[in-house]
Amino acid sequence: MHQDLNNRANFQCQFMFVLPQQNRSKEMKRFEGKVAIVTASTQGIGFSIAERLGLEGASVIVSSRKQNNVNEALKKLKARGIEVLGVVCHVSNAEQRKNLIDKTIEKYGKIDVIVSNAAVSVAAASILETKESVLDKLWEINVKASILLLKDAAPHLQKGSSVVFISSIAAYQPQVPITMYGVTKTALLGLTKALAAEMAPDTRVNCVAPGVVPTHFAKFITKHDAARKAIEGKTLLNRLGTTEDMAAVTAFLASDDAAYITGEILIVAGGINSRL
Ligand code: NAP
């Protein structure tokens, strides 16, 4: 009997070891019965987060500004066997934010996880010379919309629910030409601390600060070989991040594995120097 248990444990150990990453996340069903909203989730980091939560059993609500992108994402996630609802939502549009929550509640009746991932970045050589309308847009999409979405969602958040903000390594050292973008990402770190205190103990609030990931968003840097290599060189792991790296950490923070973590920021940047 003892030998039999030993053999089984050995077999499971080897099995876990050889199982590819995505199948492993499929085996780990930390979000069974949970409902997760991910904003800006039709491509890039948001899509990978939706996919990861879905593969781990969550019913996922994907959204972004364009209906055709929502449709595409729905198709891909359904093909992976994920229970998913798609809703168009430009995060700075109050009606669309409310509709996102209403449609979620209509279909699933509750919210367990919100990942606030939408952001805009505007290049400018100088903060002092940035137009007021641009400052407003950066603040509105990157910070204010996250607060207002939570305001709409709050009555439906379950005991034990979890919020994850997606900030950036740029939060720690805002850099030209996207300095104000970096500053809005610094604001998310403060928002994480403030909302974690306000929403405890029923809801945990944490934050992921990604390093550079070669998505559409970061193309303006990563398409240049020299710039890409320079960033890789600044990491200790000699590579850029992947959307799956970000999804794995977001899923951890959103899951009960992080049940005793709130108000924290996890930097996922391959060891790039990141402290203030
Ligand atoms: P991405 O690949 O370009 O994807 C952006 C997604 O956001 C798309 O699905 C887009 O779809 C949607 N979107 C854009 N504006 C939106 C809005 N106003 N409302 C709702 N949806 C919107 O970008 P990403 O690199 O994954 O970036 C995601 C997050 O990671 C951002 O918060 C960004 O600041 C952060 N981040 C990225 C990096 C990086 O290197 N990539 C590094 C640090 C932090 P539609 O066009 O259909 O709206």
C-alpha cells in the first residue's frame, strides 16, 4: 500500500514535470465557479489574462472598444473551451462601463475578479508642454476609469473577491517620451494601497507592474532592434516579458493562493531595477 502511494506520487511528480505550461494551467482550476471581468482583453496582456483565468475554470468577460476585436477574442477563447461573454467597453465611456457590469450580472449574477488592464500612452517630449486634453485623456483612461468601473462593480463583488490593477515598470521611473503615462502608472500604485484598505476585508486589491512585453502597445520600442536589445540587457533574465508571464502572476494574485496578500505590487520585469 505504502509502495503503491509512493509510486503514484512519483508518477504525479513526473507527470507535472513534463506537462506543458498551458496544460498545467488547465489542470490547476483555481477559478472554478468564479466570474472574472478583464478590461482591454481582446489582445496582448489582457487577452492572455482572460485566457489563463478561463483555462483555470473562470467564466470570463472580455471587452475592448471594437466589436470585431471582441468577436475575434470570443472565437479564440471559446475554441479553447472557455466559458466567455464578450461586451464592447471603452473604459472611459460611463454607459459602456455600466453595460459591462449589467451584462455580467444578467448572465452570471456576481463578480469575483476584476482585472483593470486598459491604458493609453501618449508620447511627448515634455510634461509641461503636454496639452491639457492629453493630460485629461491619460488620467481618465489610466486611472479614473479604473476607479469608476470598481464603483459600478462594488455592489456585486463577492466576499473573497479580488481586484488586480495592471501598472507598469514605468511607474517606478517615468521616462521620456511617455513620462506622463509613467506618472499615471505610479498613481495606480497609490490607488492599490488606498483601495486595499478601503475594500478590506472582503475584497483584496493588488497590482502587477509588467516590464516590457512585445505587444502592439510596446511596438514603438520593441520594433527597433537596438532598443529591444538595450531593454533585454537591463533585465537579469536577458529577455523581454511575455503576455503569459503577466497572466500567470495576475492569476496568482487573483486566486486564493494569494488569500493573505492585499495592497501589494508585484513587479514582473525580469529583474530590471525597479525600486523608487
Ligand atoms: P495591447 O496588446 O496593445 O492591447 C491593448 C488592448 O486594449 C486591446 O485589446 C485593445 O482593443 C484594448 N483597448 C485599448 N484602449 C482601450 C480602452 N480605452 N478601453 C478598453 N479597451 C481598450 O496592450 P498591452 O501591451 O497588452 O497592454 C495592456 C496593459 O499592460 C496596459 O495597461 C499597459 O499599460 C500595460 N503594460 C504594458 C507593457 C508592455 O510592454 N506591453 C508594459 C507595462 C505595462 P481595442 O482596440 O478593441 O480597444
